[in-house]
Amino acid sequence: MSRHLTFTACAVLLGIVVLPAGPRIAAAEPKQSKLIASSRRKPAKPYRFIYNRDGCSSYGRFDGDAEKWVEYEFHRLDNSPVDLLAWCFDGGNTAEYDSDILEHPGDADRAAGYALPNKNSNGVSFPRAHKALTTMIREGNDPPKVIIKAARNRGIDIFVSYRLNDIHDSKGTFDKPAFPIPEFAAFKRKHPEWLLGDMTYRTKYGNYNIHSGWSGVRFSVPEVRELKLAIIKEYFDKYDFDGLELDFTTHTPYFLPNQGYRLQYVMTDFVRTVRKVLDERAKQRGRRIVVAAHVFESPQENALYGFDIPRWVNEGLVDILTIGRGNHLIDIEAFQRIVKDSPVRIYACVYRPDAGYDVARGWASGHWQQKVDGIYTFNWGYSDPEGQAATIKQIGNPEILRHQDKTFRVEPGMRNPVSWKLHGMMFNMLPIELLAMHSGTPLVIPLRIGDDLPAQAAVINGLKFQMRLKNATKEDSIEVKVNGTVLSNGKFDGKTDLIYSPRPSIFRPGQNNIALRLVRRDPVASSAKPLIMETIQLHVDYR
């Protein structure tokens, strides 16, 4: 045979069918077909405020008194804009409800002959929480039934928020892990080969050592996915939830080093199966079950973990995306492009206000400015219920929020990866070393501002633009520009902060460009330590 085969001959040898000329036959899975499934599904109810409550063991405070527990939990939500409650009843390993699949926290330890340790879980000792839980179930007050009833009585919809890979069962065991560990599930003890690590060493994950991440499970193991699916099915067989939130952020990783991106198809298959199971359950009960996915702040980061968000949206596998976990640098525009022409709604996270309620208000203002469908809060349930109740009312209503004091902040990233944010904050610009450039090219850092400061100048009492530096001295000189305007009269406190009092007119709603140029570095300090820009923030004081 000639070495120069015709195209048709080559195709035959390769097993390719060559069609004769004529009308083109559509491919088996055209590009648009993925959107068809999504477009056929009606949009979920348009919630404005989703409050995620990781209420594990909070019932233990009240020793089985369901009425007092409900009063405590719903006090901060009464007369608030919250219209959807996403409740986490456990860490996904043991069951703080009446389960036929998982044991209660501490049961595996007791079965092995250990006494429950008198240590706290969310402010409640394990023995006390265990007794309260068993009392409630015995008296007909199974926690999910209690919370569902309380939410419905207040006109609030309720989802179960299911943590797919929680590692709180390794918390506090890092240095010298030893039993008893009440949250360490029986299935993990029986199948250590399902885990990412073990109790004998600090988990090595690629080039990283993950603190206390040894107890995470590997989703490449079929039995792991089957168990997780069975737990989800039980939730909807036993309880009348309005929907399910798949919490993918608690915790990562889900696969062994460098496998997450390659194994996206595995996680997509799992989500697809969950969707199918819940659709079947919805038909049986005659009412829709909404599926939400709690994911990280950018599509790229999610892909590295194994979460193929575009495919989930295009195939109609999810109805809602709750986006963000401890990092407010959320690429909302990228997610909006993904959900365009689909019924999927977007909710941006305002994480636990560790940095202050003014920062929480600033993040919420920025989210509303980008026209998200609503606000989502995570990890708000443990302290200062009165302050949180007031702030929830503010951030849930853009009009009320408008003239509240705020701090708009450039989110600093983590210096070292942790188990729940292995790839987290890798796209954050800060902290960063300031270096002198031969061409004078500045470092440009975006700062999102949710308020229209020029339009509101008459009601602004003052602005404080603050940059926190590490290893700075009074001999350092930095040129700072905001949207092309050079800031002057900056004051250095001699320790860490460079502070300006700029005019509202130089800022604009949306993205603002902060240009930094190192003009002169202290020659003595430069030989010892780098000059690090750690945080940048603008505080707005309204009259």
C-alpha cells in the first residue's frame, strides 16, 4: 500500500465513519445541549438573605429543652431580612440527629471503651451535648424536626447544609492525636484507607504540610461517595427540607495531590447523582427540592479542588451558588458569566465579622453593587447575638446599608495554606513585597467600593485611607495614587500604618485602582528585611 493514503482510506483504518456529502448531521452532544437541561429547570425562589448556621451541639446549652434552644437560635433572625436558613446539623461524620447510618458524636469512643472527654465543642462539653441530644430524640424533639418547624412558623425556608468533607474530627489532635475523639466517625476508624492521611504523622500533601487535615476523606474512593449519597438520601427521607446545600468548602482537599483538576469528572458525577436522587424524591413528595452549592471565590480555585462549576450550571445540576468562605475577594463577574442565560442564582458570602462589623458592611455593599441575587453569611453563630442581629438587618437591605459606616478593604491572603483553603487566596494581591522598578512602573492593586462616595459627599463625616506595612521606617518613601490622583500629606505612625485623609471625589463606585511606587527604601532596613504591604483599606465615617 502506498505510504500516501487518501483521507478516506486513513479514516477507514482508524475506524472513523466518513459521511457522504449532504446535510450535516448534528453531533451527539452539541454545545448548546448542556444549556437545554438548565433552561428547562425553573429558577429557584428569589431569596434575599441566606443565613448559614453551623448549629452543631448548640442545643447542649439547654440540656434538651427544645423551646429554649429555638428561642436562643432564632432571636437574632426574628424581624430580619433572612428568608432562607441553611442549617448544618453535624460535621458530616457523626449525626446530631436520629440517623440510621451514622452514630452520634462520642458513640464510637464509648463503644471502644473510652469515656467522653470533658472538653468543649462550640462552648458545650461533649458529655453534656451527648446527653442533651439523646434526651431530645427520646422526647420526640429530633433537632432537624425542631428547626424545620421553628423556621416554618417564622415564614423562613430551610435547607440542610451538608458538609461534604469536614475535618473538625481532627481538631485539637494535631500535635499528639489520641483517642477519645468524639467526632471521629466509626467509618473512618474502620476504613483508614479512605482518608487523606492518618493519626501518626503530619499530613504531607504535595509540597505542603496540612495542619490537622489528616482526617479528610478521598472522593476518588467509590465507597466514600456512596456513603455521602446515602446520608443525603436519609436527610430527605426523614425530614421535609426545602432544599440541600452541598458545602464543598468544608473542607478541602478532596483528592490526593495534583489530582483535583484531573478528577473534576468524578465530583461532577457525584453532583449529577445527587441531583437525580433529589429530583426523584421531589416527585414522590410533590414539591421541588432546590440544590445549592457552597463553593470558593473563583472558578479557577474551584477547578483545582475538583469542582467544575460551569458544567454543573450548564447541566442544570445546581439551582443556587453560595460563593465564598473566609475570603471576600470573590470574582463575582466570572460567576455571572458562567450563570448567564441559566436560571442559577448567585449569593455572595459575608464571612464571620472577625475584622469588625464595619468591614462586614463594606463587603456587603460591594456585593450588592455588583448586583448579586442576595447576601449569604457563614460562620456567624457563636458570639454577640445582639450586634449580629443589628448588622444582619443592615447588610440585608441596601437602602438601610447605604449610610452606615463601612470599611472597604483589600483582602490579605494567607501566607501558608491550610486544610480548608489549600489553594485559597492564591489570587489575592496582598501581602506583597514592594520593590523599586527601573522604569518606575507602579504596583496596581484593585479596591472595590460599594458606595458612591462622590454622590454622598455631603453626608460623609470623613475618610481614612490606611495602609499597613511591615518593616517600614520613616526613611521609606512611597508614592500612592488613587485612580490617577496622587495622595499627599500622609502620616506614618512610626510602626506599621501610613494614613491619609483623602477627598470623596477621587473614589468611584466599583473597582478603584491603587497604584503604589517605591520611591526610596531605607538603605539600612533594606539590607535586613523586605518592605511588605500587608493591608489597604478605606474607612468611611458617615454623619
